[in-house]
Amino acid sequence: GESDVSLFTIAATGALSEVTPRTVVGTAPTILAMDSAGSFLYVGNSGSLNISVFAINAKASPPTLTQVAGSPFSIGLSPINMQVSPSGGFLYVTGTGSPGYIEAFSLNQGVPTVVSGSPFFTGTGPYGLEIASSGSFLYTANKLDNSISEFTINSDGSLTQFSNSPIGQQYAGPVALLIDKSGKYMYVPDQGASNLAGYSIGSDGALTLLTNSPFVTGAEPSVLAIDAGGKYVFVGNQTTPKVQSFSLDAGSGTLTSVLSYSVPGSPTSLAATH
């Protein structure tokens, strides 16, 4: 609403302290992504159809965000999701439509350049986006046609869709994706079915529905996070605002509900510290 980004320091107790002034970005920033090294922050601006890029200096006191030369960069779409590849070399941004699509960018010191062949088409409404930790595979959860798209990530950052992709989901409204820390399982919150679908991930990136899937959640599960140890999955439920925790069985991928926690309003994102 302010077209800016807030930066907070995290105390040992978990308390947050905002570093001011706030950083001005494009219009209606809706999504953030960061490379694994913590060197660059990417801000998807849904109103101005561009991406603001900042170099992060976490060691400064206070920490700072410095806009990269040329930022913001026009992308010609309203980003609904965005992720940086594990290597930090590529940025992927999803846009809605029928079909939906992914814009792919190579990154050089934070500066994005369109990858040859981009955009790459998905199912309808690719709100969920996840990249395997190996950097070899990319997936989208397509909310509006109840499907999941599967891609191989090539060395130049381009995408090749699996021959059977997108695969149909039997549950309504897949809206997000989470791959566990082992890289063996993927979980999909189905807004229209109040559950999590679980899949095993083969060495070739193919998805296979777990035999004991789905796992029951609260109403309209929408966002996911996992703890640093990979033992617990957290789900934000929209209609009756709650955060639900599950323990994850590393051998089978089974999720077992632990507790649900009421929150003041509908959770729109979740993160766990590392």
C-alpha cells in the first residue's frame, strides 16, 4: 500500500526491530525473493509491472539495501510468484493467464536479462512456484485448472516441460508448493479442499502421489513453511485464521498434525529462521 519495503533486524529472542527509513520500490510490491547467499533482494511490483533489485549489506550497522543500477527492471507482467535458483544465477517469475506462464531471467550482479525462449507456459493460474534444491527441476501449482506443471531447468536457465505435464490434481485450488529439506517430498495446499496433497519426487523429477495423501488441514490452506531441520511443516489457513504444525516422517513423507494456533488475521506468508 505504501510502495516500499520494510527491513527488520531479528534479536536472539526473535523480537523484530524495524530499520528506518523504509526503502521505496515500484508500485504495489507483492512478492520478495532473495538469492541463497543473501546478496540481492528482488521485489516484484504488481502495479508497475517491474522488479526492483537491491544489494544487501547485512554487516552494516544498521543493515542497508542499495538499489542496483538500472533498477527497477521492466518485466511486462504482474508477478504472482518469484524465486531465485539455488545457484543464484537465474530468476523465475510467474504470471497468470490462460495458460499461465513463467518469465526466466539470467542474473549478473543482480541485473536480470531475459533467457532465450522465455516465456514458458504452465497451467492456468501458476500461484505456486518451487525449485528443487539441486536446481534441476521447477514446478508450478496452477490454482485455476487444478494442476501441477513440471519442468527441467537447462544449463542456460531455459525450461523444458515434462512430456506428461501439467499433471491433473484431484483436489481443488492448488495454490502453493513446498519441497522438504531432503528434496524427496513436495506438499501442495489445496484451498478448495482443505488439505495438503503430498508427492514423492523421483530422481528424474517426476511426482508420485503418496499413498496416504492427502493430509487434512484447516479451511483454505494457502501458505507453507518448513523448519531448518526439516522436521516440521507449517500451514497458514485462511478462513478460520490459524497456523497449523505437522511433524514430517522422513522415511515415508507422512505428515502428522501437532497443534493449531489461532492468529489475528488470515496469514498471507510464513517463514522460519535458519
